[in-house]
Amino acid sequence: MSANLSLRALLRDSSLASADAKVLMAHVLEKHYHLPRSALLSRNELELNDIALEEWKKLESKRLQGEPVAYLIGKRGFHNIELYVAPGVLIPRPETEILVEIGLQEIKRLNTPVSILDLGTGSGAIALAIASDAPQAIVTATDQSTEALDIAKSNAKQLNIADRVQFFQGSWYEALEGDASFDVILSNPPYIASQDSHLNQGDLRFEPLSALTDHGTGLSCLAAIISGAQKRLKPNGLIAVEHGFDQSEAVVSLMKLAFLRDIQTHVDLGGHYRVASARK
């Protein structure tokens, strides 16, 4: 067998799921040959040079050990943007795009410059997707992790919207200056209970634990965000939070306790209740 196998042969012989193999190979082609993803088909007889082949093998073996594809290639598409991601931040998920849609709907409804707060921004996914889609929005993003904020800021620069988003470091509302209030508060906080078996499965094993679990029941961060919302929302302001597939009732109760009204639940593509929203 020749040392240099064609793209087609390498993909055919890989133990990876086909979709993963193609994404990783496309990354190798872009990095070493400046070729687009379509080259996987149009140039499938291409034989990788030694350096590219070595990189392919390294990526393949890391993925086989379970490392997330997004960390291996350093990026993830989200809503209408592409984000740089690294092990210091959560990998953005399609479910979280529900929060972006809710924010954009409210911006459209109000039809004025709307102030948006993204609590626990991570890679900047929610804040930057909204800023990118709605240039008139005034977006503030917070995170407790300086590493996450560095990644979010570099994403804002990369997307040429650094001047449209303000970043603050700190725990939830404590990160904010003075008594700032907002039209919309959005958050995808850590909501997995510390005993949940999912934490030891799949991509979650490689993601920052503090972004996944509150090290308790999974509801403490949600409770802090919801109970603090009254003070930080403008009259009739909207809050929407992402939560676990089995936490909808608990989150709705927290919203009632916080005297929020017009409580609504939103279903993700998998048919699970995933987001709850309410108004001041």
C-alpha cells in the first residue's frame, strides 16, 4: 500500500463517522492547500503531502478519542456567524439559536435601538449573532471567565463588530456597572445537575465544567438570573433563558416566584422544552 493515499481512500478507510471525517479533512485541505470543502469531491484523487497527512492522522486519532470536532478545527458555525472556539468555552449548540431568534423578534417588535444583555456569553455566540444581525442593537455581554471573554472579544474583532458589543467580567449581574437596565436579557447558563451522567459522555467530557454545571441541582444559576431580572429589566422588558430538557416546570415556577408575567415555553428541534421567556 503506498504511503500516500488519496483523499478518497483516506476517507473510505477512516473509522470516523463520515460527517466528522469530511469536516476534519476539509480543515486539512484549507489549511495546507487553501482548497475549499468542495475539493473533497472535485480533487478526491489528491494525495496529501507528509505534513498534511500527519495532521490528518493526528486529528483523526484525537476525534476517535472523543475530542470535539469544533475544538479540533477551532471553529463552529452558529446562527449566521462562524465563531472561533477553544476548550475554554462551551461549543455553541443549535438549541441556543432559539434565544437569538427571541432577541431578534423583540428588536423587530420594538423598532427602536434595543438594549440587550447576554449573561455568561462564553464564545460570544448569542451577543455576536444578535449584533451581527441587528446593527442597531446595543449589546452587553458578561462572563465570569476571563478566558471566555478573551475568546468572545477575539470573535467580535474577527466579525468586525467589536465596537457594537461591550464586555464585562463578573458573575451574572454583578459584572454590570451602576444600575444599567435592559430591554432584553438572554442567558444560556450552566444547567446540568452535577450528578448527571451526560457530563461523562460525548463532547461534554472535554468542555469546561463550569460552563455546563452549577455543581448542584442545575437550577442555582437559573434562579440567580431569573430572580435578579426584575431589577435589571426595563418596564415590559423580556427575559429568555435556556434550560435542561426536564427543567421547564421548575424554570416556569422560578419566573412566577420572581413576579414575571407573560411566561412562555419554547421547544427545540428535538421536541424538548428548552427555553422559557417572560416579561417584567
